[in-house]
Amino acid sequence: MPFKKRAYLFVFITFLSSTLMAQMEVVTPEILPAPSSIIKSKGNFVLNSSTGIIYDDEFEVSANFLKNYIENGSAIQLQKNNSIQFLKDENILSPEGYKLEISPKHIKISANSDQGAFYAVQTLRQLLPETFENSTFKDKSILIQCLTIIDEPQFTYRGMHLDVARHFFSIEFIKKYIDALAMLKMNTFHWHLTDDQGWRIEIKKYPKLQNIAAFRKETLIGHYNSDPQKYDGKPYGDFYTQEQIKDLVAYAKTRHVTIIPEIEMPGHAQAAISAYPKLGCSGDQIDVATKWGVFEDIFCPKESTFEFLENVLDEVLLLFPSKYIHIGGDEAPKTKWKNCTQCQELIKKEGLQDEHELQNYFITRIEKYLNNKGRQIIGWDEILEGGLAPNATVMSWRGTQGAVEAAKKNHQVIMTPTSHSYFDYYQSDNDSEPLAIGGFLPLEKVYGFNPIPKELTEEKSNYILGAQGNLWTEYIADEQQVEYMAFPRMIAMSEVVWSKPNNKNYANFVLRLEHFHKRLEALDINYANHLYEVEGNLKPEGYELTTLTKNKTIKFTTDGSEPNLNSKIYSKPITIIQNTILKAAVFNSERKLGATFEQSINYHKAFGKKVTLNIEPNKAYYGSGAQGLVNGISGSDSRYGDKEWLGFWGDDLEITIDLGEEKAIQWIKTRFYNATGQWIYAPSKVEVTFDDGRTFPILEEPNPNKSIKNVRIWTNIKSRFLKFHIKNYGIIPDGQQGAGQKAWTFIDEISIK
């Protein structure tokens, strides 16, 4: 009988244990960014207060992070046993790679470095309930599904940028920002510390930098393109002490995040020159800039300026142990240099061709100084102009051409083109979006970014170190808005730079992101949620409505009324045969989930007709392609980068519309974007030629919105073909933003009545 009792007791305990385990939560593995390999297996590991953790000193940072995360996030207190093991594995070649093995008895983290182990911990973190993030997990145990993950990054440089010169953010917030980078396995924080509107780093040798250059007397209200421009009349500014910076650098190190400081030169230097006027060419007293843009007061390349910059950099180097120091190098107008006797004498003395080569001399001299200190420079792609400094790394932002040129010359490159990496651009067509600089960069476009330009061979593509998202803060005044603009686009960028191409799938990413929202909420991160918005596209078969998330219902109206639970359910493209105001929204069985989508469609004589262009739109601003010019939909009045505006950089444009048959034409109208602060200019001339060979100029119509130039031609003519001749504005003149660069032309709908 004793045997039977023991058997009965064993069965009872097993049953009880299974029942208790069934009641515990098991978190589905929905990892961001996507791992290289994930293999699920049967069973679960039980994490509770009998769980222990052991590690060698080499893994102390990662192990302590995990221990603190579990113990601070729950009532679970870890013991010292081998339930969770950190193991050295030299067969893992990538220093950031790892192997995570979860079995019923053990969790094994294998890596060749603490950094790899740290990323394994970040993956394990996502296998725990999000309530660990804000210490609201109340249970005494948690089940973790058994699995094996083998993982390593695609790129060695995985970064996020933050501009604190235009608007200042607290050290506490920047630590939170760095925490988010680390969670997403990003390893670099690019800290933009100086610009025309403020100097944010304490330099003890030059106290006026923090007493004068760190403060501006007022700040622009609204958009730069507003006419007239207005100011708030309130002094603004602050700076980071060296002690604060040391603390932040040490904090980032515990997250395996390297901080790269940016000290702008020779341009974007107006704040510094306001404190020390002799740094400029004229020596005149100027103010810290109170609005955004590019300014002509730049560092003058004289010996006293180099002495100043070298002294500044000496203090910067003591604070930041990073291999790289970012020196800017972008948007430096040469007007002052052209009119400066000392600059012209230096050009002759050094045998330089022009002011562009003088900038190369400037950058090369700074590079040599930093190289002698054991550091490397990074500069924006303008440092290519006039010749590239010998050892410079290029940060390519004006498209990808700079990256291609630099990589072909065997220079390392970090990809950050405006088309895919500028998170200060609008992320939704929704009119409720906060004011932004312009452009349009939705989540899907970020996710679709390939950092390796197609023009590069396999050999030259090895010079692409990685990519980063940029967050410029001219129009971002508080920390909540920083988060709103950064998330979830930062998450998409993390998968761009970490995950292998064959592991990337946007539909799957959206499912994981929807799950990840709970973690962001627990972390009190103010993310933008556009997953439940409706997107519309005109197709040959009709107007198509889509939404990102699965198992959701779209309901719509075509009379301008608000959709509700009783509205029509969308199932196929909607036929458009007249002027239509379409509204739609995503619903579940109980309520509307997202914002209402609204689209006005103007049905006119050219609607859906064949359009040909002499040149393709720039790939960064392709809009809806040529057919987008006759789809009945006008672009945004404030966002030139949306799906309707087509952008052309420096090219004269010819557009031919085939109406299919000869038709009577009463008038033709179109419009052009005109935002000179973004290098966008209305064309210098627009004409239309008809079948009979006659050509008519199109004339501008009055418009209170200075960012839009409306043009129209009144006529009484019959024609099948219409050919538009649109002459680009040309080179942007001195004194304007982007002086010396080619102007952009942006056009949207062409309507014909």
C-alpha cells in the first residue's frame, strides 16, 4: 500500500502543478527587432523566487541589468544558482551576437562579449509581461516558453539622433531615450549639441558659451514659411554641465550605447560667434539665432578660430570616449568667406581653387587634430565638397549619392537620408498631426529602407556601417512630442539595421508592433498609433481602402457623412464616377478604433487619363507617380512629401496628358509648392501646348497660402493632347536657404474642365 500512496501523491502533485502552471501567463514571443532564428519547443521555464542567476565578471553589466529588471519589476527575488546562466562562447563570432536557450530547467545566455549577452537580455525581457516595465506584475511566478534564439545584427552602426540645440531636453529624459535605444538593440546615440540657436555643452575654458551662446532672446512661433513670421518674445535656453555629461556617458555605457557628440563647424556656428564675435569673419556682434534655417555667419578659418576649436574639442574628448566625434560640416554658406580678406589670402597661400576647397582644408585640419588624439571624424555629406578629408566617415543625408561617392572612395558611410530617416517629418496624412517641418515619412517607408545603395558592388557595400534615424527639433518643443515623433518609427529603424533582409516582413512587423504597444504604454512612452488608420489609393478598378492591422473591418460613406457601426462594409475598390467625399474608419464589433479617413475626389476631364513625363519624379518624393497628377486628389497644403506631391530636383519638366479623344477645354489649373526654407520654389515659367501647336502661358492666381502657387489658364479650345512645359526655378540665390543648390519643383493635381 505505501507504493500506491506514493503513486497517488505523485499523480496529485503533478496534477496540481499542471493546474497551477496552466493558470500562469505565458507570453507569446513577438520579438522586436526580429531575431535571425527562433525555434520554439515544448514546455516552459518557471521564473519565480527559487530561480537563480550565475555569471562571470565579464557579464556583470548584462547580468545585473537582468537581475534588477526582474527584481524591480516584480516581487521575484533571484537566488544564486544556475537556473539562469551566462556563458562565454568564442564560437559566436559577432561581438554583438548571442544564443538564448530556454528549457524547462535552465535559461542559458551564450555570447562572446557582454554586449552580445546584453542583447540576449533585451530579447528575454520581451518574453516577460510588459507589467515588469512599470513594476505592476503581481504574480509570484511566470512561465516562459521554451525556445532557442540565435541572433546577431546586420549592421555594426545602429543609431538614433537627437537635436538639443533647437530645443533643450533634460538629462532624465535623455536617459529614458537611451533606455529605449538599448531595448531595441541600437548601440549609438548621436547627440547634436551645438547649432545657431543654442550651445548646449559646458566648456570651462570659454564660459561665454554657456553664459551667452546657450540662450536666445526669443523663438519663432509657427512654421518658418509663415508670412509674416512671429516670435514669442520669451528668452529660452539651457546647457548641460560637464558633470551631467559624465554621468550620462557612464549611464549609457551600462546600456552598451555609445554617445557621439556633434560640435558643428564651420557652419551652424552663430550661437558660438554671438559669444565670441572674433570667431566670425567680420568680428561684428551678432545674436543667437531666434528662428530656424541656415545662416551666413560661420567660423572663419583663421588661426585664432582653430585654437578655439581645438581647445573646445580637448574638453569634449575628456567627456566622450567615443571613437567618433561628429563635426557637422553641413550647410555652410561661403558668402562671408568670399568677402573675407584673410580667407582669400589663405586660399592663395594653400593653393586652393575656391571656398569649397577651403572648407575641405578646414575639415581636414580638424580631422588631423582629432586623428592625432586617437579619434575619427564623422561629417554630413557636404564634407565631400571640395575633396574629402582622408579618414572621414560620411553621414549621407541628402539622398544616397553622397554615400555612393564616399564608399567608392573607400570611406565608411552611415546612411541617414531624408527620404527614410528624418523623423521630424509628418508620419500621417491626418490633419490632427502636430506641426512639423514638412515632408512625409510614414512607418512603412521607414521599414522599407535598405541602407545599402543599389549602385554599390558587394565589395564597396562593406563600407556602409549602418544607419540611424534623425530627430531635429525646430518644431518639437517638449519631451512628449519627441516620443510621439520618434515612436514607432524608431522601432522600424531598429529592425532595418538589426534584422537580416530575409527576416523582414512588414505585415508581420505590424502584428508584433501592435503587441509591443502595451510595453510602450507601460514604459510611459508617448508613441504615435497610426495602425488603425485607413489608407486610400486610387487604382484602375476604383478607390482602394486598406489598413495595417489584421482582422479589422473598414466601414465607409461616400456622401461626406461620418461612418458608424451601421455604415457600409468595405470589401472591394469603390467606383468613382462623380465628385465624391469619401470617409472611412476602422471598427471592431463595438466601436471605431482609429481616426476618420477623409478624401475629396474631384472628377474632371483628365481623371484617370494617360500621363507621360520626360523625367521620373525623384525617388524620395515619388508621390503616386505620373498617374497621381490626374487622380482627382490634391496634395496637402502643408506637407509637400505626401502621396500626391511629385518632386523634381533641378530638372525642367514636360508632362503630356492624353484625353483619349478630342475634348472641349474651358480651363486648366494646377499648383506648385513654394517653401523656400525647404529649397522648394515655384517654377519660373509654365506653358501648355495643344494639338494645333498653339502654346499658352499659365498665369498665377492669388492665394493667401504663401506655400502654394495656384496657376490657371482660361481657354476655349479643343484638343486631345496637352503638353505642359514647366521650367525649374534654377539655382537658389545667395542669402536664401540652400544657396547654390538646385531648386526643387513640386506639383500635384492637374485639373481640366
